Amino acid sequence: MASRNSLFPFLCTISTIFLLLTPTNSDSPPQAPLYNTGIKAGYWQSSMAESFPPSSIQTSLFTHILYAFVEIDPQSYELAISRSDQNLMTNFTSTLHSKSPPSPKLFLSIGGGGSNASAFANMSSNPTTRTKFIASTIKSARDHNFDGLDLDWEFPQTPGDMSNLGVLLQEWRASLLTESIATNRTMLQLSAAVYFASSFFLSPAGPSYPADAINQCLDFVSPMCFDYRGSWDTSATGEPAVLFDKESNVSTGYGIGSWIGSGVARAKIVMGMPMYGRTWRLKDPKVNGVGAPAVGVGPGSEGTMSYVDVLGFISREGATVVFDNKTVSDYSFAGRSWIGYDGVETVSEKVRFAKEQKLGGYFFWALGYDDGNSSLSITASTTWDSFHG
Ligand SMILES: *[C@@H]1O[C@H](CO)[C@@H](O)[C@H](O)[C@H]1NC(C)=O
Ligand SMILES: *[C@@H]1O[C@H](CO)[C@@H](O)[C@H](O)[C@H]1NC(C)=O
Ligand SMILES: *[C@@H]1O[C@H](CO)[C@@H](O)[C@H](O)[C@H]1NC(C)=O
Ligand SMILES: *[C@@H]1O[C@H](CO)[C@@H](O)[C@H](O)[C@H]1NC(C)=O
Ligand SMILES: *[C@@H]1O[C@H](CO)[C@@H](O)[C@H](O)[C@H]1NC(C)=O
Ligand SMILES: *[C@@H]1O[C@H](CO)[C@@H](O)[C@H](O)[C@H]1NC(C)=O
Ligand SMILES: *[C@@H]1O[C@H](CO)[C@@H](O)[C@H](O)[C@H]1NC(C)=O
């Protein structure tokens, strides 16, 4: 169970009461619609703007598109937004808001895998810097016409970081409400990308996320259910994003179960899926199963390969393709090259799982990695709509 802090429910109750007491006449800000269709989210990388511009996104397959990323300035603790970020942000929102309705909700995502975890830790530890940060996120979102904000702090590392994260979410939510009332605009939404499990259980003293604050203050939370295996261990091949694993708890099924167990509402949990694979170089091409000895990374960029490139590899090399129905994962190999990834069958099974678990939806990292027919995006969307677990 996640650590509890009695301050969280108190602060959120104040916001809730405030909302209830706000008369629902024409003076109250319009409320955001409910997502009865489920959340179908995808991150778009601004670093890929040349090869995969916002106009390439198949918006009919997504309800939420997240702009990845902007960073926090480690001195001022405000968002550090360059001129070129500004242009891209404006281009992103004006392009996607003008798509035929229903146009997806657009979130500005802050942080990411390459960001400065100490800057988040420092910012969230102090009321003055939290306030500066929150104000700057709201200004950037409004200036560039976003519908919401997404925090991708990778990762809070200590129990102190986790409790500061809870306080940050409380204050952020309260500020979003205040701003919405003051400006008579639809309240900005708030989400966060988090570790695949609700605690860092692999380290003996790993901290737990502030589940109460997450449940009460976020519109949804997105466990990053991938990167279980990769280039940091080149000794053996591995499936990077298994749904099930009998031997360990490093699986999407366990991670999602831990989030449900933490007390976060199922409908707020948005399960992550990778649109990329991870690659190894086999020691012996004849020993090519899961866990086969390896001697380094395989093809692709530092051992990663987008789904579209995995398909290119398979057709070019005439590679063997295996759908592992025990773990729910795909892998492919040819010669000494071995790739673990999520293919169409895996995505379909995972989305059925998410639906069975009554989750809020799913997200992909990252848009632009799908094949030219949007096979994974279409599979996920149609499975979500057609499967009634
Ligand atoms: C608030 O916005 C709504 C439309 O979204 C409008 O009908 C209403 O008059 C506005 N109220 C104020 C006080 O501006
Ligand atoms: C977005 O940028 C692209 C490439 O620079 C440009 O062609 C397009 O017109 C821009 N769209 C909008 C809505 O600004
Ligand atoms: C920021 O964090 C680092 C390490 O986490 C710490 O050494 C430093 O003193 C902090 N700075 C401030 C201004 O809090
Ligand atoms: C990361 O953030 C910390 C705390 O704000 C800061 O002291 C440090 O200089 C930052 N590191 C980089 C590389 O910007
Ligand atoms: C997985 O987690 C459960 C409790 O959540 C624990 O009982 C079990 O021993 C763990 N399994 C492994 C292989 O660590
Ligand atoms: C997995 O595949 C094997 C071999 O194709 C099959 O015998 C088995 O029934 C399948 N298991 C499940 C759970 O689908
Ligand atoms: C798209 O689908 C068509 C028909 O199934 C197939 O011939 C084509 O190779 C696919 N293209 C890509 C880029 O996946």
C-alpha cells in the first residue's frame, strides 16, 4: 500500500466542496466532458517534428495527444520554453484543434526520461518554487491553447520526493480550479506518467507513490508499462513489455494490479504500451528463445527500434516471428539479431486486459513509431471499442 498523508484528503475535500457550492448557472466555468469512450492517448515527440509533424497524427484514433516534452529550468523552476518550442507548441495545437471533431484533448507534458530529476525534487520541496512552477505551467498551457498538463517526473526517488509530489499535485489541482473560475474557462486537466508499478518494489526500500493525492487530484495516471528489459542488460534476450510473467513481478499485469491495489480508481488508470522494440545480438544464432545468451545490442538505435522498423527488419531479413501467448509479447529473430516488441496480437490482448480490468484506457509511447497503416493504433482503438469484458 502507498503511504498515506492525511493532508491530501483534506486539501482535496476543500476543492470538492468549493466545486459543489459553486452554483451551476451560466457564471460557472464549463466542465470538461467525460470520456465514456475511454482514453486513447499517445505522446508526440517535438524532436520528431521534421519526420513526423503534427499533421501526420491520425487523430480519429486518439482522444488525447500529449506534447513531449518541455523542461523545467533548474534555477528558476519555471518552464524553460525556447522560441522554437513556442513555435512548435503553437503549430501542434493549431494543427490538431483544427482537425474534424471530435478533436483530441491536447496536453503539454513536462519532463520525460532525459529530464533533470533533481530539479523536480528541488522544485517540489519548497512552497515558493512549487507556486512558481505551477503558475508557469498554467501560463504556458493557456498561451499555447492546451487542454491539460502532464507531469513526467522520472522519477521521484525518496519517500520525501513522493510526499512532496503529493503536495505538488494538491496545489496544482487547486490552482487549476482557481484559474478556471477566475477566467471562466474550462479547467485545465492534469495527468502524470509514472513508474509501471505503484512502488519501486525492486529496491528493498523503494518508495511508494502518493496514491491518495494521485487519485484525488489527477484526471488520469499513466503507468509506463514497458522497458522491463533492454540495453542495460545485454547478457540475455528479453521481452521488454510482457503482460504476464510467472517468474517475476516485472510485468504489466503486476504493475497495473499494484496501481489498483494502491487505491487509485481503475477508471483513472491508463495503461502504457510501447510502439517500439528492444534488440539484442545473439551469442549463438541457433539459441534464439527468450533468455537466450546475448553479447550486446542488436540492430536499431542503441538497441531500440520503432515498430515500423521492426516490420522492415522482418521483411528484409525474412525473420522468424513468434507470438508468445504465455507472456503476451512478440519477438523476432534472424541470424544473430533478436528483437522483443509488441505486435498486433500483443496490443490486442493487452487492450482486452485493460478493458477487463475496467481501466480508463491506454497510451502509446510514441506516435510516429507505428507502421504506415497505423496497425497498432487501429488494433488498440477497435479492440477497445468492440471488446466488452
Ligand atoms: C462564462 O462562459 C460562458 C460560456 O462558456 C458564458 O455563457 C458566460 O456568460 C460566462 N460568464 C461570465 C461571467 O463571463
Ligand atoms: C505547422 O508547421 C508546418 C511546417 O512548418 C507548416 O507547413 C504548417 O502550415 C503549420 N501549421 C500551422 C497550423 O501553423
Ligand atoms: C537541489 O538538489 C540537490 C540534490 O538533489 C541539492 O544538493 C541542492 O542543495 C538542492 N538545491 C536547492 C536550492 O534546494
Ligand atoms: C539539475 O537540477 C539541479 C537542481 O535544480 C541543478 O542544481 C543542476 O545544475 C541541474 N543539472 C543540470 C545538468 O542542469
Ligand atoms: C510478487 O509480489 C507478491 C506480492 O505482491 C509477492 O507475494 C511475490 O512473492 C512476488 N513474487 C516475486 C517473484 O517476487
Ligand atoms: C498458446 O499457444 C499454444 C501453441 O500454439 C497453444 O497450444 C495454447 O493453447 C495457447 N495458449 C493460450 C492460453 O492461448
Ligand atoms: C499496409 O497494408 C497493405 C494491405 O494489407 C499492405 O500491402 C502494405 O504493405 C501495408 N503497408 C505498411 C507500410 O504496413
